[in-house]
Amino acid sequence: MSAAKRPEDALLAELEAIYQEVDAKFAGWTCPASTECCRFGLTGVEPYVTSIEYLAVLKAIQKRGGPLRDKRKALALEGTGVRDERTCALLDRSGRCSIYEARPIGCRTFFCARATEAMPVPHTEVIEMVRRVQELAARHTPGGELSHRLGKMMGV
């Protein structure tokens, strides 16, 4: 391993530790796996990611063998009335996240209508966890804490 990779790997390890804390906070909270939150054309909401989260996503895509091909991506939901149903580029045809273990904090904290109505974790705690990820991203690269739409970063 080159010396240049070591700091990046250490930051990714810190990100993973934060993700584990987030997952523990949300333990017991279930999702109906409707993939509603992954269908941005329906919800009008899309996760924003920092530079370090995007790096984790890219590494997970690489580990999986590359981006999903169109034949493996999620199909549009029938009967939604949405013409251009933008789905997450990481959502596979079975309706599952193809990089679930590396999903960004916005995906881990269940920002869908059902979740926000009965949020299991106080909003202030969620904001604190997001702040920690932003601080980590700022250490990753100058301006890394500035979040960008995941889809835009993925080229969709």
C-alpha cells in the first residue's frame, strides 16, 4: 500500500465507525423496502454526499465490479404517473441498494415520509452525526464537507 493511500484509508475507517454508530442508533427501525426513498422522481428528495462518502460509494462500486448496467438497474414503478422517474443509480432491479453497506448517511437515517413522521432518533442527534461526517470530509479534501446531490455526482 502506498503512503498516499494510508490517510485516505484512515478517513474511510473513521467514516465506517460513524456509520456503525448511526446504524446502532437506528437499530430496530425497519424500512418496508418500498425503495420510495431511492426514487427521487417520486419523492423530490435525493441524498447529498460529502467527498469522503462519495469516495466510499466509488470504492463499493469498484468492489462490486463496476456500475450497474441498464439491464440490472431498477425499473420505473408502474402506475405512479411520474414520467421521468429518476431512481438512484445504485438501486438494482430487485429493488435493493447495490452498495448497501457503503450507503451514505442520508440513506442510513431514513429520510422518507414514513420515517420523518415517526423518527426514532431525535433530529438534533441526526444533525450531530451529519456534522461529524462533514468534519471528516473537510479533512479529506478542501471543500469536501460541501455536499452535492448523489445523482449528480454519479452522472445521472
